[in-house]
Amino acid sequence: MSKLKKIPKGKVLNCIRRIRLARTNLTQAELGKLVGATRQTIIAIEAGKYAPSMELAFRIVREFEVPFDEVFSFDPDGS
Amino acid sequence: MSKLKKIPKGKVLNCIRRIRLARTNLTQAELGKLVGATRQTIIAIEAGKYAPSMELAFRIVREFEVPFDEVFSFDPDGS
DNA sequence: ATATAATGTCCAAAATGTTTGACATTGAGC
DNA sequence: GCTCAATGTCAAACATTTTGGACATTATAT
């Protein structure tokens, strides 16, 4: 009688790539350097391989000068 | 010639405790259960010991039914 | 005074995010 | 053709977040 409600982890979505290309001329490596991360990390996050830490997420939206929720959203049932 | 610009990690601030007590009657354990985390995790995050993952942060603001930036903010130079 | 709920602490292990270095692919320009 | 910058991939180390269990403190109620 499985009464255990498993909370699905959900998936964090982002449009970093779109904003990076639309609002800046930054490469992944350059963005990484500006926000204190490596280019591999930017690649992985843009590709949705994993969600960034809160700190990194805030540094990214700050660099872009856009509101947080314009870059990151949440799909509760995703993946 | 230290040309290395260290990006400070910065500190993520939250007012989970205030909202939990003001807008809900939830205990830390109950909130934890609702958002799929343990009570130790809620305690640590409320106490500012570390920032939550993106997933957990989104599940929390979702439970509270308040905008993301009403709960979480960023102090770029903090700690 | 003792019972109970809520909060807090500590610790080790598990899970997730990040770095480093190396190498592969793609597209643009010469 | 070739070169070069940008992007992508992989694996191993490392850092941070999360868990589970045990135990302590505080306040409230009986």
C-alpha cells in the first residue's frame, strides 16, 4: 500500500545560451571567467546536464543584468 | 603581480523562516516533507549554513506560493 | 516532575556540482 | 586543402549539498 509520496526532483530550465548570444557577444569561456566558473561548467549548464549552484546562478543573472526568473524556471515533473 | 581576479563566492540569503512562520503553520519537519527534504536540511538552510540546490529552492518558493526573489537574494561580497 | 513537540548539533556517508586536463568536432576565413 | 576559435566530451579529483541516526535543549502542557 505504498503511501510514500515521492517528490519528483523536477528539472531546472535555463535560457543562458539564448541570452548569452542575444544580449552579449560572450563565448562560453568568457562568460565562465566573468562569473568565476570554467567553460566546461557553462557548457554543462547550458546543455541542461545539471543545474548550477545558487551562487553561480545569481552571478550569471547579475552578469546578464536580467531578472532571475527570466533566465531560470522550474518544471516540477521534468526528468 | 597578482593579476588573478578572484571572484568572491558571495552569499545567498533567504527568509524561509520568516515566511514559514508568517504565512504557514508548518514546522521545519513538515516543510521538509512537503518539499522532499529532511528537517536537518531545512534547519541548515534557514540558519544560512549553506544555500539550497536550485531544485530545492524552487520547490520551497512553490510551496510558499511566493515569487522566487521574495525568498532568496544574493550578497555578492558576503562571507 | 515528566512527557511531548519543535528546534538544534554533530558526524559520516551519499549525492550532486565543479574543476582540471586532454582530446574530438564544427564552422569561418584564408 | 589548412588553421584557428568555439564548442563539445570524457574521466578523475575535488567541493558542496543532503541524508540518516543519535543525542541535547527549550517550551508547553498535563
